Amino acid sequence: MADDVTVPPGVAKARAALKDVPHEPGAPKQDPILVADSVVRRFGGLTAVSVDHIEIQRGAITALIGPNGAGKTTFFNLLTGFDRPDEGDWKFNGKPLAGVAAHKVAKQGMVRTFQLTKALSRLTVIDNMRLGGTGQKGESFWKALIPGIWKKQEQEITERADELLARFKLDAKREDFAGSLSGGQRKLLEMARALMVQPDMVMLDEPMAGVNPALTQSLLGHVKSLREDGMTVLFVEHDMDMVRDISDWVIVMGQGKVIAEGTPDTVMADPRVIDAYLGSHHDGTEHDAAEVAAEVPGADAPSSSSVDAAPSSAEGAKSEGGKTDE
Ligand SMILES: Nc1ncnc2c1ncn2[C@@H]1O[C@H](COP(=O)(O)OP(=O)(O)OP(=O)(O)O)[C@@H](O)[C@H]1O
Ligand SMILES: [Mg+2]
């Protein structure tokens, strides 16, 4: 994107913060909201995640890409408390989060959505939203016993839910069962619900998977608006057009490790990245890398592309354990 006056302030700020960051795995950031060290997760003999060091720039949109099975969802699960690592430490807003349960992670301001949406289909849209808003503000047993406080909080939650439904254009669906929504609407609902906790950082696992093209632009717009609102976004995506369109920074995982980092253009032209997607077949010459680049969707062409858009539902279901995110 050209650096001209039409660049929105959130974009300009994020790009400026990342301007001098070296394009290398584990690169230090100017103002990281999340810093993780030596995070390892093994499943039997398989090391699904082995991340030495990673930093996520505050206020930026960072894409986490990599081939199927690279460990992206597992890494999300670990960071957000839905799974436990064999080793590793990480800090969010300067506070250690390793070993902290998912609902407490959300209270600290880090929320995620799922590769397979977890909207509760037998609840209405508004009830899904309200559920996303419970557990806030030190909600306690005692508070629950004092009707006045409870009622006020409930009212605030409903107001916030209605505001978000309007923002995501789901207000007309307020009383519908979540199960009756289209795939794209469910993704929107999940994003809206994640915002109920007023997070600092939103983690989206394949927000575009299964979304009807008619809703794509609106979803992209919503993700970008999170950055303009000062939030940090980390998202997993296979659609390279989307990655190129909205990310300030891209981190690439391969076989559990961070193998490359940089701006979208540099990363997608990086032979290590192309190798990871194609299974390390080229012999390392410039000539071959260029040839391979031409074959990787999105590596150098603005064509409509998806490196591998298979929803990989088996892995998703496996590693996400069918939980809801409250
Ligand atoms: N609960 C689990 N038990 C055993 N193996 C698992 C489990 N969860 C994930 N794996 C394995 O760990 C590896 C990483 O999986 P993960 O789902 O994190 O990859 P991913 O990068 O999200 O892939 P995709 O792009 O297909 O969603 C894969 O080999 C997967 O089969
Ligand atoms: Mg995944």
C-alpha cells in the first residue's frame, strides 16, 4: 500500500512501528503486546509446536500463516489457555499467562475465535452475545446475590451486545437461533461475541473459511476496524489475498516452528516459505525459487488464491476439543 494521506491512522501507526523490524524469525518488536518463549507442545511422538521466541506488535494486524498441520491452531490453543504446553512461558501486556485458564485469559483482554465456529446454535443470537459478556468485571458469587448490581450489569451487557450486533449488521437476526445463520454470519457473530469482553487483542482462527464471497468484504472491513479501534489482531488464514490485503506483518510457521517473518510481500517471496508450502523440493537456486514462486498461489500474483483452503475440520475438531470460549 502506498504511504499517502489516505492511509488510516491505525494502519500508519502499525506500519511505522514495524518499519525497522528485521525480517527474521523471532524478531523483536517496538512495543510487543505478547511475548512468548520456548513454547513446546507434543502429541505423543509428534512435536506440534516448538516456538523459540515470538513477539506480536501492539496495534498491528499480524497474520500467522503456514501449511496444514504447521501448528497454528495448536499455538492459538496454548496461548489462550485451551491447551497446556509441555514447556514455555509467555506474557501478555507484561503479565505471565502460561497455565492460566481460558476464561481468565479472556478477562485479561486476549480473546480468540475458532476455526470451526463455536456459536451455540440452540441459543438466539442475542443470548450468544450475552453469554460472551458474562464473567466480566470481577463478577462474583456475592455480586450475584445482590439483585441491584446483577441487574445493572445485565443491562450493560445487553446494551453492549445490541451495539455490537448493530455494528456487525446482525441486529435483524437478534432473536433468531444462531443455528439458522449462514456460515459467514456465524463468523461475524463469533467476532462480535469476542468483542463483548472489550479485549486488547483478538485472535482469529481462519475467519474467512467457509464464508460466502458476498460477506468477505464486510468481514475484512470489520477486522481492519479493530485495528483502527486500537486493538491488536493475530489471525490464521490460508487465503493469501486476504493476508496481503489486511496484514501489517506476517509470521510463518512450518512444522511447529517460526520459519519466517516480515511484511506480506517479502514473506510471500521468501524461498523458505515457498519451500514450506511445497514440501522443500527446490534445490535452492534463484532460478528454481522464482519458478516455484510462480506456482504458489498468491506468492507473486494478485490472483484469487488460497494456498490450501481445505477446512481441515478433523484437525480443528481434534485440537479444539469441542469447547466453547467462555
Ligand atoms: N489433540 C491432538 N492430538 C494429536 N495430534 C494433534 C492434536 N491437535 C493437533 N494435532 C496435530 O498437531 C499438528 C498441528 O496441528 P494444528 O491443528 O495446530 O495445525 P494447523 O497449522 O492449525 O493446520 P490447519 O492449517 O490445517 O488448520 C498436526 O499434525 C495435527 O494433526
Ligand atoms: Mg488450524
